[in-house]
Amino acid sequence: MVEVSERVRNIGFSPMRKLLPFAEKAKSEGVQIFHLNIGQPDIPTPTPYFDALKRYDGADSNRVDEYVKSQGLDELRKAFVEYTKLTVEGIDDMTIDNCLITEGGSEALSNLSYVLFEPGDKIVVPEPFYANYNTFMGVNDVEIVPCTTDIRENFSLRNIVSEIKRIVSEDKKVKGILITNPGNPTGGVYTAEELDEIARIVKDNDLWLIADEVYREIVFDGENPRSVLSIKSIRENTIVVDSVSKKWSACGARVGAIFTYNESVLENFLKLLQSRLSASRVNQEASAAMIDADVSILKKRANGHNEPTSVELARDEYSRRRKAAYEILKKHGILCGYPKGALYLIAEIGEKDGIPIDAEDFCRFMLEEFRVDGKTVMVTAAESFYKTPGKGKNQIRLAFVLNEEKTKEATEILCKGIEAYKNK
């Protein structure tokens, strides 16, 4: 009997969607579910996006929706580059030639596995990490080597730098490092010192550095957005992935980008973009208008205008939700990381009868058995964000994708559910 490839069989399903059948069953029974399981923001997509789409309303019926340039529409590349230059220091020389448009950050990461690595190569990734990295790298037989960060250290890189150095020096199959900053699923934001340490490892060992920065401007408590693009010593080694999905709450647009100063990467990445012909013209035009609106606001800052960008408004809203969830969890004595950015928080739900709680079983319990006034909460078991066996087994990830009041209610229900699970 014919079989699909082993490398696809070895790839897991999305942990964020794994328990959806249980959620659908609960909904069919009239249960209201607070979805904290998936990073789908509820913040409205900025109006310039939809205003740009209106130009197609009543368009000439003879108009043809043609292919566009494989590298992306120039107006979108220009908008992305201008926005990035206005929010990242030290890249004044960046042009649209340093930017290629992808169908979301997912296509960017998947293509990079082919452009940068040979089958059998390895890449170091701090864990917990976005679970789909396993798929992006796995489809090209690139092995992820995890380095575990600790919830008790707020998932800092500081304590694993020496481990990364050891792995890189001992295993010559390691050809790169992949970081997410700010982090999904941890909400961690790396310090300048931590990024400098990673840069030194990359430089000393001539590695690739892939930086997933799709949440870059969503940072809290006065933190400044940081990008590895500004580290000039590793310019030729660095590729940054960005997207409109989360900063601008436009997940459905499927518009992303890579930024790099490495001409060979740009040239060879373009080959893959040409093989899929082009990304959607309509979504690129709408995204360009949306980003341009924020570029215009940022440029007015020099003249004393203080109007916030759409990204800044979203950031402030996420910060309030983050604070609400964190304070409720701490009030109930639940160990959790303190998110400094992004949309997520990792919490450790403790033990039952002296044994760490199986978070996936707990998530099913919430969907199948636990109710407060006909309501329950769906979260994601965090074990799938780790590659090291046994890690994260009693941890869950929450996403700040509901408004502040719903976040508070959902978190209180979650804490009651944890207590009920321990006592059942």
C-alpha cells in the first residue's frame, strides 16, 4: 500500500486546535466558551485596510485580477520598510530591495527552512516555542535542538546562553538559531544584552539567525521594541520575519515579509516565491494602505503630533488584558510568567495528589465537565510548545484575545476550574 512521506507523518497537529471537537460539542449543548486558546485577536482591523478594499466595490466587470510581482507589490514593500525604519534604530540604509512579501509569516518560515538549510541540518530554538516551528522545519528534515528556558526565571535567555554555546561548539550540524521576540507562547521580551549574546554566538560560529518579530511593537511597561536588524555585526547572517497578522489584527490577510541584508538569501528566496507565482494583490493593497496610515502618524511625531498608531492602541489594550489575567492568577497562587510583550502567558497549574497535573487532561475537563453559570474556558496545553520530553506537561498557555472584562471573567473561571480539578 502506498504511504505518505514519513516526514509528514512525524509532524503533529496544531496544539491550539487539537481540542476543538470537545469545544464544538460543548457549544452544541449550549455552553458559552471563552476562547483563550488561539492567538486570534478580537481588536478590529484598522479601517484603512477595509477602505482600500472598497475600490473593488462595483469595479469594471471586465477588470482582470492579474498576477503581481512575486517579490510583492512595491507599495507594500515600501510601506513595510518605512514602518520598520521608523520603529527600529540603525537601519536607515534599508530599502525595498531588502524586503520580500510572503503569504503570512508561516510561508516565510517554511521557505527559510529550504533556503538556509540542507536536510539533516539542525537549528537551535529556545523552548517553549511556537509549535508550528516543528512543521516549518520538519518538512525539510531540519531538526530543532531545544534549549529550555524556565518559568521561574520568566523564560529568560540569560541562563541558557552557555548551553547554546556548548551545543553549537559540539555539533557541527547546527547551522542556525531561531528566536521569537517578543515570544509566543511566553510573552518574553529579550534584553539588549541577551540579543548581543546571541549575536556573538552567531558571529563566532558563522550561523544563520532567524528572528520571528511578528509581535515586535507589542511590548509593555515602557519597553522599547528591539530588532536584530539593528545589530550590524551579523547583518549578513540575519533574516527577520514580520507579518500584519497580530500587530494590525489582520490574520486573514495572510500577508507577511522577510527582511535581510543578505543578497544571496534574497535572490534564492525569490526563486521559491516565483514558484508559487504571487501573493494576493487585493490583500497586499489593503495591507499597504493600513501600514501607510501608521507610517503617516509616525512621521508627524517630528512635528509634535501625539496621535497613537493603530499598533500602539492595540498594544495598550493587550497590556491591560495581560495585567488583568496575571493579577488574577497570582491572587489564586498560580505560578505564571510575567509577559513583557506579545499576546500570551504561560501558567503552571500545579499538582494533584503529589503528581504534576496533565494539562491536556485538564483542558478536556474544562470543556467536558466544568461549568460556571453555563460558561467555561478553553486554553492550550503547553507541552506541545516544548520539544524536550516531559517539559511543560503541567503548563497551559493563555492568549489575551478577549476584552478586559471578558479576560477577567474567563481567568476567574479558569482558576476555579483548576481548584475543582485538583479536588475531583
